[in-house]
Amino acid sequence: MNIQENNSRRDFLKKAALGTVGFSLMGLSASSYSRILGANDRVQVGIVGFSNRFKDSLYPAFMNYAKELNFEFVGVSDIWNRRREEAEAFVKSKSGGKLKKFRNNDELYASKNLDAVIISTADFQHALMGVEAVRNGKDAYIEKPMAETMEDARAILKAVEETGKIVQIGSQRRSAPNYIAANEYIRSGKFGDIKMVEMSWNVNQPGRWRLPQLVKEIREQDTDWNRYLMDRPKVAWDPRKYLEYRLFWPYSSGIPGQWMSHQIDTVHWFTGLEHPRSVVANGGVYMWQDGRENPDTLTAVFDYGPADDLSKGFQVVYTSRFSNSAGGVKELYYSNGGMLNLDTNKITPEGGLEERQASAMGLKPNQLAEFTLPSHGGGTATSVNMGGDPTTSLHVRNWMECVRSRQTPNASVRAGYNHSVATIMTRIATQTGKRVTFDDARQEVVQS
């Protein structure tokens, strides 16, 4: 992190704490907490950022349950006027609903009768927009990655813990029946100690995270570039960094924040470990020489285990590439007795300790019994004809139910904090070429 970037972020957070940076009242007004929902009250939800992710996945997921759980969309906040108009037309065409249009979040939070928001903006904005939401008394569904810097991660964790608002992070695996079953199986002890995890996310998509036509069409005067930058350094207008932000740091870490955040989250969930003990990583732009800065190929190696006992633990190897899709998306967990494959949802004795090898050392063979994880559940949540991604639908439903029950959702802010630590460690290891660890006392990444 350079000095300009560090000072910009610190200044932004200081102003935010004082309520002078456009965080509408920052929760200082009791009126933002005054609307207590009854069982029959309709939950009114604002859209923060009309993105493709919202349109294609979050909107249909929400609408699957909106009538049953008595929720509705009432407004959209987007700093690009085109997106505001598109959101209004989209919702009207899909449901006949009407949206109020807001030029920014200050206007949104100054409006009345708003209970919650769904945030699907640029990656680096998620954490601080989450702070905006909860300090203004709103529950929030926040897309992953939760945070791209430790300062932002600490800010949203503190805000959620202090306000008690219901926040779901978009790590939708935590609501998927097969992953829930895998977590239960591993925690039961039947799998044995995890000794190795292999994860991959491979595509061959030159257009992934690219929006060349929109880059040509967007005009600076139609949006609010200064507000977009939030706590990042103030730089000249760049339509690519506005629309293709996942290709550029400090607006996104790219592969770690977008893809690895999903997969490394399962490691924390299944084991109860909060973060890696160390990370080494390497990557580069090896294929798509289109001006991007974030790697199109990355490999990271993690050491996990208890901090006070280095004799116990396991390794995670994560690989991702844009240049060849062979292998696809994989999550393979290994114990001495076999393998858990979250692509096939099967637990098998493959690779487990066999009789011949065991007896030579005076040991007993260790072979897992074959088992297939359930890939769907029963009940209302899965019996509807869900539009979009079924797992996202289950995850959004869990958030909606928790807004009513005030229970902690499946992917809590703490879960988001933990995946953020891992992705931030990976990003720093990749950028510096150094082995990084984590200081629990300071809650900060340390470069060796």
C-alpha cells in the first residue's frame, strides 16, 4: 500500500466516523432505528448498485420469496444515471413494481420507510457501504468479497457488532444443502483430520470481467467519479476502472476476492479455523494482455492449523487461470482415509491407507465408507420453482428469514471477516512475493 493510498483511506474513515463524508447521519439519528417490524409489516428493501449480479441472480432469488415473506423493493441507489433508469424499467417489466430513484446513498438513507438494502457494487465498496447501511439502521445483504483491506474489514465488523443489524455476506455455499451436509460430516469426525485441500477455479473466457461496449458509452458527467472512489486515492476519471474494476487494484483483488473467497470460506467453516497461519502466492498476466493489472493466473499455498501447535494442521493449494478451463471448479478435501469431492458430492476411500501399506508399518488400514452428500433439501425453501441460481435463492431466503427472526444468518459478518483475511493475505503475498502471516493481536497481515 503506498502512502497516498494509506492516507486517503485513513482520512476517509476518520471523516466517516464523524459523519462528514456522506454517510447519511451515520446512525446518529434515532429515527433511523424507529421502525420496528411487526409480523405483518412489509419489509421494504433498497437496491444499492444495479449490477449484472443483482439483475441475474439476486433479484430472482429475492422475488422467489418476496410474496411469501412479505418483502418488496422500493428504491434504487446508483451513481450512474443509466443504471438508475435501467433498474426502474427492469423491475417494472418483471413485477410491475415501482422504484424510487436515488442519485446516491445519502439520498437513499434520508428516505422514509426503508428497512434493509442489498449491496452489489464494486468489490472495494462492499465493506464501507455495509458500514453506511448498518449505521443508518438498515439490515443488509452484502455481496462478497466483504472487504479488500484489513482497515475496511475491521470497520464493518465493528459497525455490525455495535449496531446488531442483520448482515448476510454473499458466500452462498453456506446455504447449499450439499455443503451443509459436508460440514456436518467433517465435524462428526467420520472423515478424520483434514490433511490436504486442493481447490481450483479455471475458465477460458477472454470477456470475463470485460465490458468494452459500456466503456465506450459511459460519460464521466453521467456518474459521480469522486463518490465512486470512496476511500481510494483520488485519480483522474477512468471508465475501465469504473466498469472493469475487477481487473485493477485497488478496486478489486481479482481472483482472490471474486473466486477464492467462496472456496476458502468453506475451509474456515468446516474446520472452525479463522484464518491461515501463513500464505505464499505467485501470479501474473500470462494470457490476456489487455491492460489489466490483476493476475489472470494465480497459485496460492496456505498453511492452516492451531497457532499454538505447529505439529497439527494441513495445507491448502489454490489455483486459478483464465487461459484454459480444464479442471473447471474443484474442491477436494483429503484425509488419511480418503477424499471428499464437492464437485461430485461423494465421499470415497480413494487414496486412503490400504491394508498392504498399513500392515508393513504395523498399522491398521484406514478406508472411508462411500457416501453421497445430499444435493438438495426438503421443505418450502427448495420446493418452489426458483429463478436464477438455486443456491443464491436459498441464501437470500435465509437472510430474509433472519431479518424477521433477528437470528444470525448463515454467512455472518464474522464469516465474511475471516474470508477477507485469507483473500487479503493472498493478495499481499502475490503483490510482494513474500510469505505472509497474520498478527491476531493487531488483526493485521504481516510480511515475512
